[in-house]
Amino acid sequence: MMEPPQTNRRPRPLPEEEYRRLLRHPHPEDRTDPFVTDPYPEISEKGKLALRVTADRANHYFELGDLCARLILSEDNRLRIFYTGKALIAYQRARDNAADSLARTQSERAINSLGSWLLEVAAEYPSQRNLAVALWASAKDDDELPSPTVDQSSALILVERYRSGLARDPQETMYDVESEERTRTPRSQSIDVLSMDSNTRFPAYQERRSESLESLTNVQGDDETRHNVSMEGQFSDVESLENPDDGTQAPMEIPTVKPISHEQDFAVGDRIEDRYEVIDVRLGGMGVVYLCYDHEHREPVAIKSFQRKFLDNERAVMRFEQEAYTWIRLDKHPHIVHARLVRNISNRPHIILEHISGMENMGADLRSWIDSKRLTLQQTLIFALHVALGMLHATQKVPGLVHRDLKPGNIMVTHDGVAKITDFGLVRSIDLDKVDEFNATTTLNESELNAIRLTQMNAVVGTPPYMSPEQIRARDVDSRSDIYAYGVVLYEMLTGANPFNARGVSEWREAHLNITPQPPDATQMRVPQPLSDLTMSCLHKHAHERPQNWQDIVNTLESIYEAEFEESPPITLEPSSLEARELVNKGYSLTELGRYQDALDVYDEAIAMQSDYAWAWGRKGRTLRLLERHDEALACYDKALELQPNDAWSWNGKGIILDRVGRLEEALTHFEQATKLDPAYVWYWYNRADVLYELKRYDEALRMTQHALAIAPEHANSWGKRGQIFRAMEHYHEALSAYDKAVELQPDYAWAHNGRGLSLKALHRLDEAILSFRQAINHQPHGIWHWYNLTETLVDTERYFEALDPAQEAVRVQPDHA
């Protein structure tokens, strides 16, 4: 393949803190800039940076120009007009921002060299498309693109070849617009088959079958709504009526090697020690976690370490290993994430952990439950008991153990609602010399509070909203310090908010030392007085006034639960039941990794051990559904509901299959039952809305979205669904408002951007529609209809040459797309 010319100019590397600071804030041109809206993530990120820097900007655009130039020629020797124009724009911007004559001269040379190279490629591979792209780039015009200075005789030869090609074979033209206008669907029905997945988080393995109830044969039943799994989730699957990619279509090809962050040693697809296949990589504030499939034991695992800069000396490594071995000593417990072993990988210690998969549409930690307002009084008490039991076991197993960083982000919640504590003591292994201090003026925004954010104060590392007074004073701490943090967590579960209204570190210090919080006054649940009293006692400033051990807390919580619900809390399991639960958890995680047959084998083992285990039958049904073995899946869900008739999850899962097979009214009945059994779960209301939409009962569907948004006003998918329903009703202004809200809440929500574009198109605001389709592509480059909608709208605005590239990309994404 003919390599394009390169300037090889690069910007000076920015400190990581400055890099993050620049990208944290929005820029007015983020929605229109050709690089920021590019579907290729590296171009998009570098484009954002180029808009924001004030120094060395020319080199940022030189780098973008080189990157776009490398994407112009496809592996099958086709010139992409999309990246041809972008490379020229980048070099022109480099010229406009040049600080000296040398940079200006080099930018002119880059533009001319690129033009000459395009002519050479077209001469070597003289398809009509390539000839047109090369001539277009070299043409003198009044548009904003620079015109390269090229050899005129070479250009004239190509002109003649292009003309002769047209005369010889008119069918070889790049795009027969008139014919397309005659054969495509009426504009009022344009692109109503929106049935792909907006989740682009996990491109390395084949997308599993949708949780959608959207029928693939329903050409009018578009669904541009799709839950986007958050980075905090552990492969959280979407139990909703959305129709993502079925995994059979090839993703958009981008001819480049997947970039790897300098904070990680392995990328998706790598095999660690030729055994652990990396499925996803999660980078936190300081840690790195590889979610892997263990080929030796045929099971999922998580492999965790801190980023290299925090473990770059022998002292830090020894501390990490010591704390990790302490965690391993805790052995297996239902409410502690199991730490299996410590391995030295790439000259850095890593800890091999149990893999946790969260509940559908939820993150895998307690923070997501709090933020989504999903908690009831009963569930709060159960989670509180789980954490207290886990800490009780830990302190009995290792006397004197102190977690030091107990917080919602370090409490995992499994798919079946079991809370497990993670990260025991690892906070102490951080090399304090490498942790930047927060000063008194530092403020923490909501996302930073919810992330793993560690701060150094004197010789203490912790998370400010959860640090006990003695921890803040850098004094010796014991388990009562963890009990204080537990009180903060319990308060947040009850009220949805931290007991203190603070931001900067100095404010947190003042709050923990001197401010007494108000008793928990929850709007989302009734707080029994004994539970309020327990919460406040945990938050006492003086350790001797708090509960003195975890057994006292367990006893108090059990008493409260029995008084409230007139039964014992469901926390004691026989050994055989625990083993069966572990097998189901393993099967669920294997399903999340796409290892369906392994998962079915594990479920069968659990069922053989405990045949009346409803969860095992239901989870097996889900895996069979993902394999589209619908009859077998229905039989499993029926068995699960026979054993546990009040299981809303199984009613919902069976409803999804019924819709898949076209039994919409039955599906609706099942979703209605799910909402009756669990009315606080937003996705069950969403599913009711979606199947009503399919039945064209639009007014009822809108009412279901109102129920959903009453539960979770910031549920982007429900706003997107309202937009979809309004658009079907041809209420385009209302649709646009709903889509605007959806993308405001979730900026990377590709199908909402797509639906927004369709609404704008219906309102004849075509230029704005084009921008929305580009945003959809940026966030979901494998979405066939985003590319098609962009192509069609460009054709509608008579921008034919510009429409060529998205049309070709649509074909590349789905070659059999009619």
C-alpha cells in the first residue's frame, strides 16, 4: 500500500494533570469541529485538545493532519474523501497557527505533497472514485479547503481517464443519485429501522445478542434508545426493550492499531501470561483493572494493580504485596470480594480477584444503587447487613484489620443483589510521594466524589467524604474509624446524599471534625427511629461513642429488620446453597464475557446441586435467550417463575422473549407484572413503554415514560424513548426537546443523537441534522443507520461528493445492507 507523506511534527507532551484539565471542560465548537466529531476516538480526543491549547497549537494540527492522512487510503486501495478533506483542513490550520516561517513553509509543503500523493495513488489505482477524489482535492475552488499545487500535466491525464471511464461504463459512477431517489423509501418513512446497540464500550469481543424486544422484521419499529453501560459497570447487560447489534455484522474498519494507555501494560485482546485474555480495561483515579477470561480454569477473573507511577519503587511494591496478602488471608466469604493470589506481572504486583458482574442496567458497585435511587428500606437494611457481616468476618480473621477506604465505590453489588467489600488496605500501599495534595481551595465535582479519588493529608491517604476525624488528624486508627465511614455510607443509602455539604478538602476536614449532621430524613423511604439512631451513633466525632465492634452493628440491624418485616433477614445460607450461588455468579460473569456454553455448563452444575434454585433457572434462561434459543429459554423462565412467582426479573426476562417471537400482548402482560412486583425499577416501566410503542399505543407509551421519569428523572433512555414516541406521532418539536434532554444527560448516547437528527430533518433543519448524525457516528461508529442517515441528508443538501464516504462506510459496516 502506498504510504502518504508525513510531516512527523508532534506537540510537546502535556503533564497529565494539564491534559485532563483541558479535556474536562466543554468547548463551544465541540459539536461542530470536524475533528472532535470524528468517529475515530484518537482523532476526536486530539481534536478536542487542539481546540483548547493556547500554545504549540500548530503542532497539534500537524499531528492531526498526519493521522488523517494515514486513514485516507483503505486496505483495498480506495481513497476516502472524508479523511482527504480533514487532512487538508488540519494542515491549513497548522499554517494558520504557525508561530514562525518554518512551520508555515512546512504546512504548505504538507498540503502540496498530499495533493501530489493523491494523484499518484489515483494513477496507480484508477477507479472512478479514486480519480474523482484526487481531482477534487487538487481543484481550485472558493471553499474553505486549501488547494494543493500539483503537476498540471498529471492532473490533466487523470481528468481524461475520468472522462473516458464515464463514457465507457456509466454504471461505474460513484453514486447514482437520481436512481437512488426513485428507489428509496419515502422521506416521511426514512430510516425507521433503528435497531442497533449504542454501547461502544466493549469493541474487542463480539457483541452479545440484544436485550431488546425490538423485532428485526419490523421495518417501522425504530429504536434509537439503548442503555449505555457506564464505565463503573462490570459488563452490565441491558434488560430492556432495546435492539442493539446482534453481533453478526462486521464493525466499521479503522486501519490502525488500537492505542494503549501509558497507565496500562495490557490492551483488550492481550493474553496475560498466555492465560488471562483481557476483555476490558478499567482505569480509575489511581488503579487499573483488567477484566479477563481465564482459559486455564474457564472462568472470569479481575486482575488489579495501581498505575505504574504509584508503584515505581521497592517500598511501594512491598506495601502493595503486604496489603494484598492480608486481603488473601480473609479467605472466601459471601460479602467480601475474594482475593485469590498475588502475581508479579511485567515487574509490577497484581492481585487476582473474583469477577463481579452487576445487576442489569446498574453499575457493579453500591454507588450506582445510591445514585439511581434504586434502594428501598428493605434493600438498604440487607446491604447494610452484608457490609457489616463482611467487616465482622474480616476483623475476626485478621485482628486489628482496618480497611481505611470504606465507601460506596469499594462495595460491589452482584447481579443478584449481594454486597461485597473490596480493596482491603490497598489504599495504604500508595506511594505518598506520588499523590498530589489537594489544597484548601480544591473543589470536588459530583463525578470526582463518585470516582475512586484518593488524597494525601499529612501521612494519611483516604477519600475525604468518608474519613473519620481521627483519620483526618493522622492519628492511629482502628475498626471504629471504618465504622464512621460505614455511618456515612449508611446515611447516603437512606437519603441519597452525604451527611455533610462540603467540597474542598478543608471543608471536609472542618465537617468531619466539627459539624454534627442532621439525622437522616429520607424522602425516598421511611427511616425507622432505631436505624436513624444507629446511623448517627456511627457518625459520632469520638470513637468511644460509636458502636465498638461490628458484631454490635449486626445485632442492631437484625433486630431492626425483624421489627420492620416480621421475619429474619435473608442472610444465612447452607454451605450447599452458598456453593450453588457461587456457581450461578460464575455462570453470570461467563455470560457477560460472551462465554455462553461455559456459562450453560456451570448453570447445569448449579441446578444439579440444587434443583429448586430459581435464580439458576432464570439466569440459564437469560443465557439461552442471548443465544436465541427461545423455546429453551422460555422453559427455563417458566421453571424459575414456578419456583419463585414474585421474581420481577424473570417476568421481565420472559417478556423480552415473548416480544422477540412476536407475542406482543403477552409480553406487555409480563412487563406489567414486573412493574407491579418491583415498581421502583425504572427499566421495567421503560420496557412497558417500548412494547406499547411497538403496538402503536403511543399515548399509553408516553404515560409509561412518565412513570419511569418520576422514578429516575435523569434516566436518559426514557427521555430518548419519549423522543422516539413523539417522532412517531409527528410531534417533532416535542421529540426534539426530549432528545435534547437525553443527550444533555448522556452526551455519548448515540441513538438519541440519531433520533435528534431525524427530528431536525423532519423540521427541515438539515445542517443541524447532519451535525447530530455525525455525533451519533462519533459515539457509535458501527451503527449502520447513523452512516445511512448522514449520507441521505448530505444528498438532500446536494453535497454529493461529501456523501460518498459515509455511504461507503455504511457498506463497510454492513456489506449486505440494501
